[in-house]
Amino acid sequence: MSCRLPLWAPLGIFLLVPLRPVPALSRWEYIKCYLACYEHGDRWDRVRCFARCRARRQAELRKRKNVAIRSSSSGYRVTRGIQSLHGPPGSPFTVDIDVFSQDPLERIELYFMDESHVPSPPDLGAPVGVDADGADGWSVTFDSAPFGPFSGVLLAVAFFPGHDPDSEGDEDAILCSTVEWDDVPPPEPIDLRPDSIALTQIGFEQVQVAVEYSILAGGREPPIVWISTDAEVVLNGNPVGAVPIEGGLPEVLSECQRNPPPNCSGSCWPVACAFVDLWRTDFDFCACEYRGSLTAMVRAKPGQEIEVELDSRDAILEGDEANNWIIEAVPGAAFHRGDSNGDGALDIADAIFVFSFLFLGGPGPSCLEAAEANNDGALDISDGISLLGFLFLGSPPPVVPGPPPAPCGADPDPPGSPGSLGCLSYERC
């Protein structure tokens, strides 16, 4: 429901700290995210849940996104930042598709999930159309007449030969309905948005997450400058554990609405009065823009993706409910294989460092891959033995990228793969 909070309410922001690595959100996990939304009894709660699933999948895929439903599709509209198709009962919907991949595309199939007939795994819903010839552009027409009045989800699935559908972004989804969202509450003149995210390696598999964010608060009454909400940190699509972070906004009385949008004027000390044009919605307002930051410590490896979502518990119904996400991958580092203690040389001290870490409670390496001399996917006693064999028995040297003085290099195993232990920092390269 709508939430207008008093000026004395605290700003409580909660961040989730990963407990263990988890797999990325696959296509089917993405579909199950949609299906779980049907458990919400309130239609607007379901709508926001669908938007969250779609935004999470898009944020995860980022540059791997290969297809997207276009705004030229029939009945396209945006409500509170949430995209949908809407038309009268029985009307056809033509769904236009943008294709970003340069690889050959065989066909696009369209599936429909009706909220009254939720499909069971592994179904994607009812097949309602296909386009196998993109000579005049890719589009699929959905005849909605057999479904009567409905509200549901359209899923466009592209088929590229050789693509991994779980990781390459070969699908897009959009809400579709022939009934109005009667229970959509009026938006508050508020928008929370993350501006930037920075990941910094602090210690062994310890990453500091720092997010700069903005809160745009306005309205015809004095602005809501104290907000009670939360943020959620997610590792590879899955939230875990929590720590509180307390903060707040300056208490001010504003004359920002002295003139209505777009000619906003007045003061918002210590910031300026601004016109907020939420271009994906039909809602705009005059607001004061406050900036804040939050930090959390996360246990993560290079290649894993850390996502931050503001207002994840929907404490505030914003003017734009779809711009609360920001995501970044944990960076890796170049290193020398075998230099477990990070001193830039390969000698007996490196083998001793490995044994001390494994059996005596000694400090861990900041670059696990440097200590993993044989690159077998685990740091264990065999790595220390491998180093001793190379140093004193003429055994093969540590594998690619090799020991000093060979050039520094990256792990041949892809970041986040089972064979990659990660290298958060290595100062000798």
C-alpha cells in the first residue's frame, strides 16, 4: 500500500551478506521467479514481483542481452516504470522484437502464462506464435481471443544455433493484460535510485561493496525527507544474511512546489529544487534530491556478480518501481602461479606458506590461484608438494601463467567456473 512517512521516521537500510557461492540465475530460474509471483494475492504486488524478476535477469545478463521486446509492440505502455502491453479483450497483440546478436537467428517463439493457469515446470506456458523469417523484421502476433479477459506474461524466446540459453540472454518477457490494474495505488512523489557501485578487495575473499544512491523526495506538501526502507545485496542472483546500516536525511521544509512541474522553483537547502521527469512513466514531480551512500562486506570470488536493490521490501511505492537495481562483477587480477606468499619469487617459502595455511591456521593467500600450483581446482596438500617437486626434484613447473620470472597472466579457467578459485589481489603484477 501507499506509504507516506512522518519526518521523524528513521532510515533503516539493511544489506545482505553472502554466506556461500551460489549459481547464476538461469533461464528456467528466471521463469520460476515469474511463477512464484503468482503466489501474491494482490495484482499490483504480482506486477512489481514480475518487474523485479525481469530487472534482475536483465541486470545479470547485461551485455549478453540478445533480444528485447520493443516499445512499438501493440498496446505498449509504462506504469510506475513497469512495462506492459494492454488492450481490450479479444484484441490481437503484435510483439515486435529487437535483435542485438550478430549470430544467425533461426526463429522466435512466443509463450503466454495466464495468471489463472500457471504452467508447471518445465513448461514455458502456452505457445501462441512463432516467426521463422526475419526478412521484414522479427515480430509475432498473439491472438488473445481464446483466453478471454486475462492478465499474464508474454515470453519471447529466440533460438540461436550454438547459444547457451541460460547465459546468453536469448529471451525477454513483458506483462500483458486485457483487464485494467484496478488495484494500482497512486505513486508517491519519491524515487530511489542507485547511482554507482564500487567493489574493493579488503582481504581474503572479502569484498567491500560501496553504493552511492539518490533519493528524490517531493510533493505538494513538505517533502518526505525521512524514509524507512532497506537495501538488499545479492550474490549471483540469490540473497543471503543481513546487517543493519543506520542513516538519515536532513530535515527540511521545502518551497520546491512554489511552481508546478516542469517549472519547479524554491529551496531545498542544502540541495536544489529540481524537476523530476521519469521518462518511462506518466508521472513527474518537483523534488529535492538527496544523496547518500551505504557499504557492506561481502564474501565473494572474482567473476561473481554482486547486485544491490534499494527498497527491496517495497516499503515505499515510488514513481518508478523499476530503476532500483545496480550490479557489478567482482574483478580478478593477473598473477604468477606458485607465488603463494605474494613476494614476487618462487622458493621454499611458498610451499611452507601453503602448508601453514592448510594445517597450522596461517594466513590465507590473497590470490588463491597463485597458491594453486597445479591448477586442479582445489588448494590442498598436492599444491605444496608440486612446488617442492619443481624446486628440488626437477618436476614440471607450475602451470599457466607460470612462476616468476615468467610474464604475469590470468587464470585460464573462466571467472566463476568450478576450476577458478579467484585472485582478488596480487601486488607483484
